[in-house]
Amino acid sequence: MEDTVDRRIIAEISRDARATLAQLSDAVGLSTSAVQSRLRRLESRGVIIGYRPMLDAEALGKPLSAFIEITPLDPGQPDNAPELLEHLVEIEACHSIAGDASYMLFVRVASPRALEQLVGDIRGIANVSTRTTVVLQTYYENRPIAVED
């Protein structure tokens, strides 16, 4: 279990994954070597699983986001849609969900036509029906996980 200092370190790097050891040290009141040791321990325990940049999808030519619910056409078919669709790079996330649908996909594409093509590919590859919801505006995402003190 993490202690209060670990949770403060986690909160700091959740806000800024590029924070230096010196900045983290100042924020939590420990030496840089102590912070580095705690970071390594959190990484080795799998609490911190990686660091990645936040990218602007629109600047990268993928301004259209959508959620796609998928439901097997044949309830008796194998439940392997995540594996079948994993190679489609437009799918950023695949969530198993409760409700009528089996999975919720989050996708980013360049245009409505590209979304239509992707939906067709998903239907054909995984033998599923789909329900698509286009994102008009995102107010926030990738927020830090709230860590209680």
C-alpha cells in the first residue's frame, strides 16, 4: 500500500509526467535520491506503468472522435472481438461494458468518410452490429486519477 508521500508523488507526476526529480523532491519534501527510489519502487510494483506524451489529435490530422458500441450478431460466436480488432490503429480504447452491447470502442479518424469505412471494417472483421456516437467537443480527458491522502 502506498503511504502519504507515495500518493503525493503519484499526484504530482499525474499532473506533470515530465516533472524532474528536483521538482518532485521540492513538492514532497524529500531528497531527490529518496524520490527516485520511491518512483522505482512504484514502477516495480506496477503502480506506475509508464509515461507518455499528451498529443493533440486534431493537429495530427485526426479531428473526429467517436464511441462505437459493438454487439455480436450471433450470441453464440466466440467472444474475441478485442483480439480481432486490435490491429485497427484508429481504435484507441476497447472497453468491456455492461448493458446491451458487449464492448465500447473509442476511435479517432480524419473524416466522416474515414469513420464510415472504419465502422464497416469493424462490422466485417468482428461480425458485430454497431452503434456510433460522434463526439462534438471534449471538455476534458486524461485527467489524473484522484489519489486520496
